[in-house]
Amino acid sequence: MNKNLPKTLYIILNHNAGDISTIYYEEMKYYQEQDNFDLLLIDNGSKVAERSIHTTHSFKKNVYFNGAIQWAFKYMLERPEYEYLVFSNNDIFLHGYRFVENMVTIAEENNFTMVAPTGVEGNAGQNFWPIMHCWYKKEPRVVPWIDFICPFIHRRLIEEIQQFPTWWKSPSYGFDDYCAIMCNRKGWKIGVSDLMTIFHIGQYTYRENYGGRADDGLDLYTMQALHRQNFDWNFEKSGLKEEHYELDNKKCLYGRNNSLKMGRMPATPDEGYHDPNPGAERQWFRNKTQWDVHNERERRQQETYLKKKGLI
């Protein structure tokens, strides 16, 4: 064990995807002593057949990301031996050896309060936010925000937040945005490492079998709409609407003029990202070719979805 490495609490959250959660857990389990972390697999109200054999803790019903991350923060606060929290999606594949050691070392050497690996995703367009793409940089990039796919969160932020607002509507996006706003207020650094990459299937319980795994009556499209509706309400009630607008501008413009010449990037709020109209253009394209590729792909996906639902 690296005795100089701060201790990490590593949580994998499973909902109705026991097989991939089991693979993930087994990839990480062997390295706990070597990389100084404790590994928990939390079952979030799964059907019996979809629970992992390695489940360490469980909720009787699906409390969504909202309830589970509240539980994780409370668990951390009650256990001062942990310096970092990893709160991870379950639909991830990675090489477990030295993963935690390297991520924590990067955080320590660069004084990051939050840091994440880059990600490759199993869907067209990859992660919506190019901040999370691999930019092939040797040094970790300082960023305004990270996506909460597999974040490493320092204890100082958890002690600052304690708990997220209990009245937040669920399910909802936004915990990564909330944490980023708190870090930016404090002047705490956030980073992404291009030397560490994970594969993320992405929204697995809603994409797989058109929401059949999710077990809450929602599919990918209705889930996204409900999450966004609750997200907007939560931030308005929290008094964070203006700070979040500023954060979204930073997220959308990050790297727009980089040398990689990424063809698709998010549109800023002023360009339509916050437009509630279903037909609004929420993405920015470097040229017409990229725009055509994206829109044709969206058309095909929409047609497949409508046929599956028996609507056409």
C-alpha cells in the first residue's frame, strides 16, 4: 500500500444493471489495499435479478442520483479517515490497476478539489460536453466544471456543502453544477486529466431497451425532459440561476477555439442552450458538414424511437 496516499471512499451506484456493476466492482476490488481505498457497491432499488452479487449496501426503492449522493456525503462526513470520495456511475469500464492512485496523485499535486478522468462514450457524439473529451494534454487541464460520471471529490467540498437542499425535486441533473459553483465561489480548482480515460456507456438504464431497465415508466426522452424541468426549478429556488447561467457560458465556450477544431460543441445559453422549445438548436457546429451529420443522425434516432413506441 502507498502509505502516503490519502484514503479514498469509492462508491459504485447500481440500478437494474447487476452484470456490468459486477464487472466494474471486480475490476476495482483487487486494488483496494494497493491504492488505499474502500470500495462500496450501492444498490439503488434494483429488481432482485438485477442486483450485483457484490452489493454492500442497498436502498429498498430507487432514490435516484439525488438520494444516493446525499447518502454518500453523509457517509463521508461521519468517517474522517476518508480524504476523497468517488461517486461513480455503474456503466463504466476501466483498467483498475493504479487508477485510484494516479487520480488521487493528480489531485494532490495540482491541489484540485474536484478532478475527473476523460471519457469515451458508447453513443454517437460522445459526451455532450467537450470538457470531458481527451485533449491529449500531458498536464491536467484546469476547467470550470466536471461531469459527475466518475468524479474524485475532496473532503473540503463535502464539508462545505454538508448536504444538498432537501427540497430539491427528484430526479434531476445538477449536482455537478452545484458543486462547481461552490468551488468557483471559493476559488477551488477543478481539473480533468487526459492521461486517464474511462469508457462510459452513458444513460444505460434508459438507453437499453428504451428505458426498460429503468423501471420507472420513463424512457431516454421523457427522462431527459423531466430531469431538465426539475433541474431548472431547483436552481431557481436555490437562488443560483444567475451563477448557473454564467457557469453554462463557461462550459459551452470552453475550448471552442482550441487547436483540435472540434466540429460539435454546446451552444451557449444566448445561442439557444436554455431554450425550452423542443426544436431549439442546443449545439454549435464549426461547419455545415458537421451540422448535417448531426441532424441526420438525430432524425434516424427519432424515427427508430417512434417506431419502437408504435407512433409511426
